[in-house]
Amino acid sequence: MKVLVIDDDSGLRRTVSLLLEDEGHTAETAADGDAGLQKSIEWDPDLILTDVRMPGMDGLELLDRLREAGSAALVIVMTAYGSQDQAVEAIRKGAWDYIDKPFAPDALVLRVKIAEESTKKDREIRRLRREVKVEKRHGGIIASSAGMRDAVALAERVAPHPTTVLVTGESGTGKELIARLIHEVSGVAGNFVPINCGAIPENLLESELFGHVRGSFTGANSDRTGLFEEADNGTLFLDEIGELPQSLQVKLLRALQSGEIRRVGDSKPRQVNVRIVAATARDLESEVQTGEFRSDLYYRINVVRIHLPPLRHRREEVPLLARHFIEAYNEALGMEIEGLQPEALKRMQGYSWPGNVREVENVVERAMVIATGSSIELDDLPEIVRDPESMVRISSDTLSSDELSVKKRSAELEKHLISRALEVTEGNRTRAAELLDLSYRALLYKIRDYGLD
């Protein structure tokens, strides 16, 4: 660590600088406040040890001048024994600590060591914040990997044009964030309106998208505006479009081609100007081949395709994401968690993150809530992150011949995965379905079949 010693006593300067160099620090000296200020600007020390009473510029004025110059150095003020008022005034002006003269060498070494640890921590926090600030894009996207930078760049290029966009990638990779980025950069006046096509019962989905008129079906007691009309002159985000029933695929295609929608039960079409961004975690090309998804609709929405790589292929972003969520939940929960212990961060970077960014958020929030210290430790992480093999570890010497059935073992694993997803999401079935890469309806069926209600 670089330490600047400022004192008009040449003997003390020499003694302190030798003591610091014996401890492995680099020391420079100055005989008064003016020389110390100039040396600080030129040398940029990590720590400044300064006397309060010096000819010319004293230590208190020096603190003011250092602050004006934008110095980031910590300052320890050396005061005469009993000069408590000066020490308090120095702390008020921004000094990090003070020490009374005369002081024992061990006392000074201890203060400098503590200051060094504080400097390292502050430097790391500033570095992470700079990285997060640099890597963030519109909508809170963190993109330091090549794949995510390419995705963000493509989204920003296509945003000013009304072109339909298909965003692909595993559940939890940030597809909605990309859609919001496109909307924000586009500068359109209308709203950003999202809908998860797999989370709404099929019999209600048409009314949700296109609206309905009074009396069109039981319970339709008044006219209702659909999401297409809410998104007029804006962006409609169709998440999990692969879950859209065939009957609605036809009506969606008509709306995209003509710009007209018709409320359920209405004979009059309505004109809308809506930018469509669709997203899916499914392989729509394969579903087109099998007839599960209409080819004409697929080619209509797949004008520009943006693919988001899974987090296991961009693990360098895990520390940035963790820091981002720690800061977010510190604010939301009124906490002061400083970060992750090295071993905890190492395990997080080694984990495969099947739930991607959404799973990182859940793990960080959980760890913060149960953490007993000022940082997240290894034991604060869930077992699956600490020991990924624990979920699927099977002791072969305990298996009977009946238990070797792939069908039975697969069902057990599927049940365990569903239970785990419900536990991680605290029973939120929509989020659990996203983690499991299942449709909402499929998850409900499996919950019932496995007796997990």
C-alpha cells in the first residue's frame, strides 16, 4: 500500500516511513501541508498520515483541500495527546481515523493494517460497481459476455424499426428484459404490454388478447379492452408464444398481417398499430415440422431472431449478477450485505444454473435473508449450489432390480425437480413452470399426478 507521511518533525517522518516499509508498504514523506497536498496529487497514495499542527497549511485545512482535489486516499490524523476537539473536527471533515501522539509502533501498524483492508474492500466495491455500470444496458441487462453483448447490440439496432422480433433462449435468461430494451430504445409513445401465453387458461386467452363485448359469453358483463388495444402504438410482448393454441395462432397471424383485431362477440374489426416481440424457450422449428406450431405464423414472427445464451455459457457474469442483486435487495429489504465470501462466489461460478439469471436472483435473495454476517458465506447458499451432485446422487449398491427401471427413476427425478422448483419459488407455480421449462398447464397436470398439491 502507498502511504504518504506528512509531518514537520523530520525524526518522526523518518521513523514512521521505516516502520511502514518494514511492514511491506511503500512510503513517501512531506514536511508540511502544502508539500503534502502537492505530493498527494502527483503520487495518489492509498493512505495519508498527517499531523494536525504544522506551519502554513495545517491538517484540518489539508483535509478540505484533499476533498476539493477529489482524493480517494484514507486519512489518519496524528494529534497531540488530549487534543480530542481537533480529532473530532478532523473526523467531521472526512478523516478516516486518528491516533494520539506519542503512539506505540504496534498501535500505528494495526491502524494501517485495518486501513489497508478497508481500502481493498472499497476498491473492490468500486470496481464491481464500475463493471456493473458499464455492463448494464437498458432495462437492467448485465452483458459482459460476447453472446449477451451481441444480443444487446442486435436489439438496439432493430429497435427503431417496427420489425417483429423473436427472442429465444432458456427460461430465465432475460428474454423479457431484451423485449423491454427494444421498446425503450424504439422511442414509441405507447405502452409495453407483456403477456405469458402459457399462464392463462385457453378459454380466457382470446379475450385477454383481443378483448370482448358485453354478453359475448357467460360473465362478460361489460365491454373489455384486450391487450392488443392496450399496446396500441406501443409494444406487445408475447412470452412463451409456443404455448399458444392452434385456434389462436390463426387469429394472431391475421392480426399481424392486417393490423386488425376483433373483440370476442364483436362484428366490427378494430385497427391497431402494435409492435410484436415474441419469446419462447421451445424449439419452434421442430414444432413446425411436427405440425404443433403453424409455419406461416413462425415465419411471420421470426423476422429478426435474438438468441440469449444460457448462464452456464457465460459464467463470467455470475459475480456481476450477484453484486447487482445484492445491491437491489439491500435497498428493497433494508439490509447491508457487503458481498460474497470467496468460497461462496467460487461455488456459484461453478454451478450450472439451470434456472439461469432468475435462479441467481432467487439464490441471492435467500442467502441474504438467512445470512448471519455482513456477507454471504458458503453455508448460506442452498445445498444444490454447494453440492450440485447431491440432488441426483444415487448409491448403486442400494438399488434393487426393480429400482433400475429408467421409467421409474425418471419419474422420481421429475417429481423431485418439480418439488425443488416449487420450493425455490416459494410455491409460485408460474415461476416454477419457467424454471422447469414447462408450460403452466403442463405443470398443473404434473402437480396433480404426483400428488404435490
